[in-house]
Amino acid sequence: MKSYPLSTFALWSRGLILALLSVSLVALFIEYAHAQVRFVRAYGIPGYNVAHSVQRTSDGGYIVAGWTSYLGGGGNNILLIKTDANGDIQWAKTYGVTGTEEAYSVQQTSDGGYILAGNTIIGGSGNEVLLIKTDAFGNVQWAKTYGGTLADFAHSVQQTSDGGYIVAGYTWSFGTGGDILLIKTDANGNVQWAKTYGGTGYDVAFSVRQTSDGGYIVAGFTYSFGAGSSDIFLIKTDAFGNVQWAKTYGEAGNDEAYSVQQTSDGGYIVAGWTNSFGAGGGDVFLIKTNASGNLQWAKTYGGPVDDWANSVQQTSDGGYIVAGFTYSFGAGGDDVFLVKIDTFGNLQWVKTYGGTGSDNASSVQKTSDGGYIVAGRTGSKVFLIKTDANGDIGSCSIVSSAIPTLGIISPRVDVASPSVSSPSLGVNSVSLTDASPSLMILIPCPSTISESCQITSGIITPYKGGIKVSGSGEFEVKVYNVSGGIVKSARGKNEVKLELSRGVYFVEVVSGGKVIREKVVVR
């Protein structure tokens, strides 16, 4: 009788251990199923191709916008590329009128489509702001131009909380001449209001974001206000474009901002370039302010030549990721420059990517797996780099670590009072010619694809009623259910097929001491 409760306890303990092992096994497979993808891709059409903006899409892939010289008949056409999570092209589009069209900003919209902002020169009539709305497959839903009799440019667009759009750039047609231009439209591109901000000099915006209070933060540079030649210009407006505050940051040299984001504490992070401070040439310039634009810290990162930031984003750990280019470090010429810093701007790691030619980055975004997606240009092709959380892309000769000089600086901060006007923009609907080009794809580091799976060869493909495992040489396959139990196992060479009922499984492939583990769904 006394052994009965002991046997019950033993059985219960055994069951608990098995359950814990099953959970651990499932957790292990889930970890591998969500392994960080790493890749490097170059895309192009004969001619010159460049990417200015990249965004992660709701399906886990990426949308990339820029322009190409190939189809422009002497000008340029907008280039839009949609890829999957591995950088493989799903579709590509070009858009043009009869002149030169270029895109500098793209964002996925709430309906799954995309909004693009850039510029167009139609029939030699001067440059105009161009806004294009597409569906999820890049088909144009509407396209409109905005401007006056002179030159008008757009550098940044974001969908707003009311479903419309905010666009920032600059104008020579309105204001005091060479002023920041801010345009607010509804969901169909109809102007709700437009404002210019500036002074007697040249003032330009490169980045705009809607803020948590429904207003907007605008970043660029100014020759009208501040301490020196050009100063970083930060303008905070309300929901209708009325200035709440405007400030400049800089010294006697050139100080310019190309990217801004509101931070989790309600303040702002600003990235750009300076030759007023730093190690030499020009340095990456980063400014952190509070919600009122008061300086919390400012730092430079660079070497003896020129180093530049085009994009910044706050990361999940409270720090920041910064992308641009460097002439001070890397393989030669200019290389992509990726800088990871903590909450206070202290360096955590720095990487360069490139060869002996010209390689640079225009845009960076954090990804759902904790890594980063970087877009720019390599030579005459679009450059897309997907890194892990440490900026690594695997064993590849194009990547190296760098140790830039960190400068802790105190730039002069001035309150500015820009002249504000409400111009009446000319708005026209335009009919774009779109094409679906066949892009050349180069993979500078093909090994990094397989390294994300931890094996040099082997593809797991689910199909109706089973899975197929293809590889090189001999390997062993084990299939586990969601409880961690082995469902099937087999050894084979080059290809193994296993019949399975409908359900979710974890598949392990072992070959030569290397392992692939993937989660698969059999239908």
C-alpha cells in the first residue's frame, strides 16, 4: 500500500519531466524557426540605379524606392522593388512621365499599398513635387504633382493618423525663396493645407514625422538662422502646420540634418553631418533633444576623412541605429557605415560594408527578428543588406568592423523665428507610364544565405501530404510534432520525401555535423 503513492509520484514526476523536455524542445525549434535572416543583394537594370528608402512590409518582406536611369530616355524613372524576407524579388516597377522622375521616400499604407514621394520634371517646366499611391502590387491608383512656376522638391512622406499624408521638402516657387515646404493631403492626395518656413537664406527639409500629439517634427538645415554657414534646423508644428517652436543647432561650419524620429521619451533623435566638430573632414552628427527641442546630448562619430549619416531609428533596447557612408573606414572609396549606439550615444558596435568602389546607405530600419535592413547603392546598383542584431552578415569579405572617434560636443542652440506662409499650390493629376523591368540580381555574399540555416546545403519544402528535403550528399531527417515527439526519421542522399498528415511540425536535418531546424506546415 505504501508503494502506491510512491508509484503515483514516480509516474507524475516522469510525466512532468517529459512535458518539460517537450516544451524545451519546442522552444528550441521555435528559436531556430525565428533565426535571424542575413543577406546581401544588389539589383539593377543596365544604367544607374539607386535606392533612397526602405521599409519593412506587413508580410515580412521589404519595399525599396529610388530611381533608375535605364528607361528615362536621357532622364530617370522611379524604381520600386518589392522583396520577400530573404531579399528575393517578388515584383519591380518603374514609373515615368516624359521627363525625369525620382523617388526619395516610400511607406506602406494602411490598405497594404504604398505611398511614394519624390520629384518630376515634366516637359522642362521646372521641378515639381510628385506623390504616387499604388496598390499592394505596385499598380498606380493615383499620381499628383504639386508646385509653382519654379522648382519644388519632396524628400519625405508619411501616412498620417487620419489616413492622409504629410510631405516635406523645399520650394523656390513660394515663401522667401528657397524655403522648407510642408504639404498635408487627404487620402486621395487632395491638399488640405500647405506651409512654407524660412528666411532670407536657403532652408530645406529632409525628414518629417507625425508626433504623438498629432503635430509634426521637421528636420533639415538652414542658411537663414543659426551660428554658421548652415545649421541643423528643427521645427515642431501643430496638426495644422503652425509653428510651436523652431531651433537651430551648430557652429561656424556646416551642420545638416537628414533624418529625425520621435523617441520613446517624447523627445527627438536627429542624424546628419557636421564639419564644425569631429575628428576631421566631416563627421556623423547625432543630436538628442527633449520634447521642447532642448539639447540633451550631442555627439560626433568619424575619422580623418568624411563620414555621413542619412538615417536614424530608435531600437528596441532604447538605443539607436544610424546608417550612412564613410570615407574614413572600410575597403576603399566610400563604404556603407552602420553605427549602433546606446541610449546616451555611446558606441556599441560599428560596421562597414563595401568594396573598393562607391557604396553608401540612405535608409535603415529595424526588423521584426531584431536585425536591420539597410538600403542604398553599390556602384551603379541598388544595395540591400539584411544584418542580424550585431550588424553581421556572415563570413563575407565586404564587411568589417570600425572604431570611429567619438566626440562629445556642445553645439550652439538658437531659437529661430522663420517666416511662415500658406501658398496656393498648383495641383495636377498625372498619367504615369509604368513598366515591370527584369532586374539583374547579384549576391556578393552567397554564403550568408546558408549560414542563416547553419548548413551549406539543404532545402525543406512542405507539400500537400508531406515534405521534401533536398540537399547535397548524405543527411539524416527527423520530424517532430508540436509536443516534441519524433513522428518520423529517415536517412537519405540528395533527396528525402516523407509522408505526413496535416499539421505543424519541426524538421531537423543533420549533415556533416551541421544542422537545419525549421518549422513547417503540411496542408
